[in-house]
Amino acid sequence: MLVDAVGQVAVRARRDADDRPEGIAPNGDVWTCCVRAQSMGNVRDHDYDFGSVWRSGKADQLRRSIKAGECYCPLANAAYTNMLTHAPTVTKVATRVARSRIRRAVAGRAA
């Protein structure tokens, strides 16, 4: 169960991380993710003003898509090892799992 919970946290962490760009390609495209590889704009087209790209409608659209779960990150598994060796994260996950199980148990008794 801990691995599942860590996976859920990894997805949340990845979605939260999408408030920052994954990278800038050599041609100036700003990507939200190296896997998705969809440009939110090009710094060359915006007179090298990163903020202008960041605040563009295309950037907002891509962030909404990611937040809505319209893409799935195969790289999230790479975060598991780091998360499992980070005591604050393991504690947070264990607390969420325990609270979830308690809520389910209480809801089951009420039904």
C-alpha cells in the first residue's frame, strides 16, 4: 500500500512541478515536459522574454491539461526511490494512508 500511496504523491508532485518549465530546447521552445514535448511558446518569438512565454495562453492551456491528468508521466517511477529515502515524505505518505484507512473504516461502520 505504501508504494501505491507514494505513486499518488509522485503524481501530485509531478503536477505541482508543472508550475515550472521542464526545459528550453535549443531552438527556444519552452517545454512543460520532455516526454510530452509540447511547446508552450518560443522565447525567440517573444523577444527572449521568458515571462511572456510563461504567461501565454498556450502555457495556461498546457498547465490545465497536465493538472486535469490528460497525460501520464512514465518518469514518475524515478522519483519513488528518492521519496522512499526521504523521511519527511515517507512520514507524509504514511499519515495520508492511515487517515484514508480510518476514513474508510468509519464510513463502513456508518453504512
